[in-house]
Amino acid sequence: MKYICAASIPLALLASLTVLAGPMQSGAASAAPEDFLGGLRKSIEGYLGKPYTWGATGSKTFDCSGFVWRVMFENGVLFKRTTARKLSMSLRKPEAGRSWEFGNIIFFNNCKHCGIVKDSTSFYHAASTMGTTESSLGPYWRSRLDGVRCFPRENIQ
């Protein structure tokens, strides 16, 4: 895996990341992990097939970081809506062996594109040519992979 976009987490970006129970599903952050992950799946499935629009955060159109933001927001993970690059700098690396867990955030193309990990073979994202979709982590995407980041698990489990 290539070097992830930033060596350290700037304090200003870290301060903008907050994991709380959100207004869409109160209590989601304190719910059991299965409930949280089930909510993520439901949100993702509800948005698959929506068109791509640069800068959009849903619910009818998305860009890549807007898709990630919307899915997380609806499940009680609140953070400032930002670019994929800034999001990568505000999140931590997953623990060893946990990179490919569902719900982690995956980054590509020098942190200019992001999505949500489904498993070790696929991810969800908003592609400029296809809209919100599930894609295989085949040679095309693996050659562009920058890394995987995660939200603090202790705050959502």
C-alpha cells in the first residue's frame, strides 16, 4: 500500500472531527456495532444508482466525499463536510488487520477520491461516470490506492 496522504493529523482538522449521535438517527453512535453497521448498509443501499454531481452531498446527487459524509451523517457520525484529502488527514489509520472492515474510508488518486470499504474486494463510492456504485478493488483501483482510514471505533461501538 502506498504512503497515505499525510504523515500527521493537523490539530485544526482533528478538531473539526466529532463523532456524536446525529439528528437523523439519535443514539446511533452509542448503539451496538451491528446496529451501526446495519444502518450504514441501509443508507448505502438507499443511495446506490444516484447520479454524480461535483460538490453534491445528496440526497439526489453526490460527489465522492459528499456520499461518504451523507452516509456517515445519517448514522450519527458527524464531521465537517470537506474534500477527500482533508478527510484523509483527519482520520486515523485502522489497527493492524482491520483495514478492510466494512465502514472504513478508502482513498485513491493522491487522496482526490474516496469511498466506503465493503470488504477486501470491493467498496462503495460516487464515480463521476457512474454515480453512486459498488466497485471491485481490482487492478485499476488497487494501482491508485493511497490507503484506508477509520473513524474512532470506541466512539461508535
